[in-house]
Amino acid sequence: MTHTVLVTGVSRHIGARVASVLAADPGISRVIGVDTVPPPTLTRDGGVSLGRTEFVRVDLRSSDIAEVIEAADIDTVVHMSLVSAPSRSGGRTAMKEHNVIGTMQLLGACQRSAGVRRVVVRSTTAVYGSSPRDPAVFTEDLEPNVGGPVHGYAKDAAEVEGYVRGFARRRPDVTVSLLRFANFMGPGVDSPLTRYFTQPVQPTVFGFDPRLQFVHEDDAVEVLRRMATEDHPGTYNVAGAGVLLLSQCVRRAGRAPLPLFSPAFRALGDTVRRLGLVEYSPEQVRLMSYGRVVDTTRLELELGWRPKFSTGAAFDDYLRAHGLRPVGGAR
């Protein structure tokens, strides 16, 4: 039975929703939410109520997280605090320190704790990378091509996964669940990819039409809730059924595509990233060229459950929430 849960990253949307759902579970005694800044409060425009979640301001890069785990007698840790894009103030260096060093400190604290018996870590399908040599569908056992990710968020996530596997070997008595999520999609999701689809003109790579997968935020929260309250050790891909081509996404959003040759697309990405307009990281440029699709059979068999939203339905729900629709209203 789950008694006391620690949720990291509660100042961000998905982390706040996970903490809220767990706090509403009468079988859970306490939910401790940690982050470097307080979470947003319930607002009329869709803020998330954290219910009885207790917030503690902690920087995961410090040793304070160990004190929180011991003082609250934590038995389950849900690590949601990976940052997918650098902030304007801290930049890439601060992002890497938060993602990698913060995870190392958290896992070190879990390793020293006698009470922790379940650890759930949010990762990303970006660890597979995107290249012209990719398989049609990635399963959890396949390794990325060409040595794995070498940039940004994907590289951080790959390093984090290495530390998680090391922790699992050192603490075989702890149930460790590693979840590789496709890009989150839904009314409350704000990410580099969702911001891309709100631009009036959407640059694409000439000659490429990548396959994309999304996971609806409701399904992501449900998977995390199940993993936090049940024992499901292992690594799992999480994505909605089906795929969408980038051209289909652009049409559904009612936006105008702007095909650019690959060097021009990369140059545009560098420019808008420096201006802080949209985060066109090198890994996103590769995603927009080659796409990425993962197999979710292992998750469905393990949980006896599948996401309610397909990739297409998740994207449509995001479009409705933001008033985006095809020109003329037709698909």
C-alpha cells in the first residue's frame, strides 16, 4: 500500500496534476510536492488545485531533498522534474544541472532511505533519437542509432535513465518504473512542440513528412497514478494509438506550411531560439525531419489498460482548447 508520496516538479502542469490526483486518493496518507518555485494556485483559466498536497520548496541539486525524504517517511517517489527546454535566465547549463545533477541527488537520497520502496521516473521517447536509420517502430529493448542523443533534453534524459538503471541494480528491493512518454498534448500543455503549432506559419523541412505520436495529458496522469500506487517494474513506452504526419497536423491546425531546405530550417531554428520565440532545439529539428514512433504493447499488457486518447484525438483536443481549426472547418 502507498502511504506517503513525494512528487517532484509540481510547479509544472503535469506534475501538478499528478500530485492533485494522488492527493485525492483516500488510500494515500500524505502527498509532498517539491519544486524550486511554488505551484500555481487554482484559477478560473484552468489552474490545477493541489488539494491536500503539502508543498516544500527544494532545489533537487542540493542535499535538502534527502532531509525531506527522511522527515516525511516517504515510501513512493514520482520524479516529474525533468525540464524539456532551457530557461532564458539559466540557459542550457542550468537545465542540465537541474535534470542530471538533480536526479543524481534524488536517487542518492532514495538509495540511503530505508523507507523508499517505489520510484517512478518520467522520461521521454526522445532518448531513441530521430534519424534516417531508425526502425519503423521503437520497442523498449531497441537502442538508439549512432550512439544515442547528443543534444539537450534527449541527452539529459538518456543520462538520467542510466542513473535510474544503476539505482535499480543497487536497490533491487525497490520497484523502479521508467516511463518514456511521447510528446504531451492536451488543453493545458505548454511545450516547444505545442508552441510550434500555434505559430501562424509553420516551417517544415522540404522533402520530409515525419510521423509523430502524442500522449494526452489525461492518459499521462492516469499512467503515473497507476505506477505510483501499483508495482510495475521496468521500462515502458507511453503514447496514444496511431500516428499523424506533420502535414496532417499543420492542416488540422489551419496553419500555412513553409517548406524550407534543411540548412535553412536549421538556420531559422537557431535564430528563433536566440530570440526566445520558439524552442527549435537540434533534437526538434531532427524530429521534424525523421519523426519517431514507439510500440506501447508492453505497457498495455502490463497494466491491462490502454490510453483513452489516440494520437489524433489528443491533438484534436489540444486544437479545440486553443481555438485552432482547419481553414473552412473541414479535415
